[in-house]
Amino acid sequence: MPLPFPTSERRLLHRRAIDVQIYARDDGLYEVEAGLTDVKTRDLPLASGLRLAGDPIHAMQLVLTVDADLQIHAARSTTSWSPYAGVCDQHGDAYARLVGLNLMKGFRLGVKERLSGVKGCTHLTELCQILPTAVIQAFAGLVLDVREGSADGQPPFQLDRCHALRRDGDVVRNHYPRWYRSADVAARPAAVVAMPASSS
């Protein structure tokens, strides 16, 4: 459904563009290129000088190398445009701290711990937040089985991650019947498995 037409005359002030591209490499790894660009439609006086309309305020890129398990093996960033040239890009190899994180397991918390505040760049750190779902989209049906689930009997990764793909919903009942569970089953508390007493 398209968005409704605006009810008042309006003018564009600012455009933020985010672009994410994922590549399969010949060595079996994957490269994730994510870019963020901010552009104003008017000249903007910055502390560092006048930025002309149409010239980016920010143009930044983050590049990750990941494996099929979504583990990050390498990470780097570049800054082409920023409000404070020669300063904004002087965070060194801060984004190399992403190495060792997994995009599917605690990634956003890991980013916060390693790169929040003055540890990194606000915009590059924000850009990190969209990477898990972007990579999952690239891997769906290629690396991740979106129909049958994992070899160890886990359901397809996308189930129970949004309202349309609730395990007790119509989409799952119609398209993933193996993994459907009725609302009364879904509402039952999970069984508590007794853990053996620690021997340490």
C-alpha cells in the first residue's frame, strides 16, 4: 500500500541514504559493504566551514568479512565526507573491534560495548544495527535454509521473529505447517529441565 499523499505543501530538507551490498567471495567468505550518506538541500554553515547544498555532510562506509555462520573475521571503515575533516575519521581502526562478534548472537549488545559513545563514530555505530537483517536477507535460501530449518532440528531462522511469522499464525500454518503450533500450545510455559548439581 503506498503512503498517502502529503496534506500540505512540503520541501525536502535532508536525505539520508543507507546502502548495503553483500558479496560472495571465491574463498568461501562473504563481504558486507554498508554505506551511509547524509545530504542537505541547502548550504549549511558548519564549525569547519560552509558545506554547499548537495555535498554530503556524511559519507561513510563499513566493510565486514563474515563466514557462513555470520562470524566476523575482518572489519574496517572509511570516511569520505564528515563535518570535521581530518578529525571524524581519526578513530583509527576502532571498527576492527567488531572482529569476533557474530551477527546473529549478541551482535548489537557487542557493538554497544565495544563502540558506543566516544569509542567510535555515531553514524558508523548506528549503521552496524541494520547489518544482521541485511546479511540474513542475502543468506536466505543460499546459506540459511528458509524452508526446513537447520540440520539439528531447529525451525527456520525467520519464524517467531516478526508478527507475520508467529508460530501460531496463519502464515506459518499455511506455508510452514511442520513448524506450526496452535495458540494454546504457544501459550504454555516451557518445561523446566532439571540441571544436575555442579561438581565443582
